[in-house]
Amino acid sequence: MSDSSIEDEAPDPRFSSFVYFQAQNGGLFLGRIPNPATGETNVNMRAARSVLDSLEMLEDKSKGNLNTAETKLLSFALENLRKLFAEVSAEHPES
């Protein structure tokens, strides 16, 4: 196996960091990750929706430009955030 095929399948570290950061923000805004400054959890559905919308836009705009590992990473992040968003929405219908 050549080095180039390994590089082709590894996600760009900048892309991975960005997706992880956004997913982490989603968890924070959905009250599943404590705020690092306060240790408290709060739900902000509007901010969580913004994170989800941004990742969905990234998925749409990057179609055909991501390698397999990047596509899987983004799909996994979106799948988890969508599920979590639905759960929290059901718990907080007024938000």
C-alpha cells in the first residue's frame, strides 16, 4: 500500500478538528456537555439548531470533495447531533 492511499483516506486534521469542535458545541448547546467555565449544563435550542444547520450546509457544499474518512466523520457527527437534537426537543418543547 502506498503512502498516498493512506493520506487519501485519513481525514484532513483541520477538517476533523472543525467537525469535532462543532459537534462538541452542539452537545454543549443541547445541555449534554457541561459549560467548561461554569460546570453547569444549559439548553439553547437556537444555538444548537445553528450548529446543526452549519454542519448540514457543510455536508451539502462539500459533496464530492471529501475523502471516505471525512465523509464518514461528518455523517457520524450529523447523525448523532440530529438524534440528540430530536431527544432534547422532545424534552424542551417550549424552546
